Amino acid sequence: MRSASLAPCWGIADQRHQNPGKESLLSDEQQAQLWQVLQYPAPDGGLWNGRKVADWLSEITGVRISRYRGWEYLQQMTFRLRVPRAEHRYGDPIEQNEWKKNCTQNSNFCNLDTLIPI
């Protein structure tokens, strides 16, 4: 009689490669519809975020969807969080351009590689 440790490995092998996983929450048609909706501003006029996408998906599917799942769909469709860059309230664009012109590469106070374009 053979012991269990000598049994062929194929009988107890990992079967994850045969598991297709859970079905997608959205059909291909619904994903295309989401892509079209994301091309325009959100219903409240702002930018899309995970909560807004989840709310929209909940209306379409009739199933409550978490905002994290909405964020995953945004990332899957290669969207990212877009927040306007902060600007100095009292900055003078003309004075900033003059400073950039007078700045030299060898100066310790100025590094042209780190300047942010206006």
C-alpha cells in the first residue's frame, strides 16, 4: 500500500487556473455606456469620483454598489483623479517670467528643471 505522501501531485494540485472568477458586474454594453457617460461632466457639474460613478451604476443595475467599486471602474477605464493645481493668489505672471529669464543654471537659488510651467 502506498502512503499519501507518495501519491501523484496531479490529484491535489492547485486548481486556480481553472477558476474563471466571478462574472463582471457590468455587461460590455453597460461598460460602453459608462465610458460614454464619463466623457461628460458629472450630473452635479463637478468631476467624476468613485461615489458618483457608484451612484450612477446603482441606478443602471438596480444593485447597491459601493463607492470603492465605482473608483475601481474609474481606474479600470484609465481615468484618474483630477484636481486643479493650486495657484498663488497674489502671483504676478510677468514678474515670474522675468525671474525665470534672469535665472541661471549655476545659481543655487534656481533650478530650471523644477520650475512649474504657467
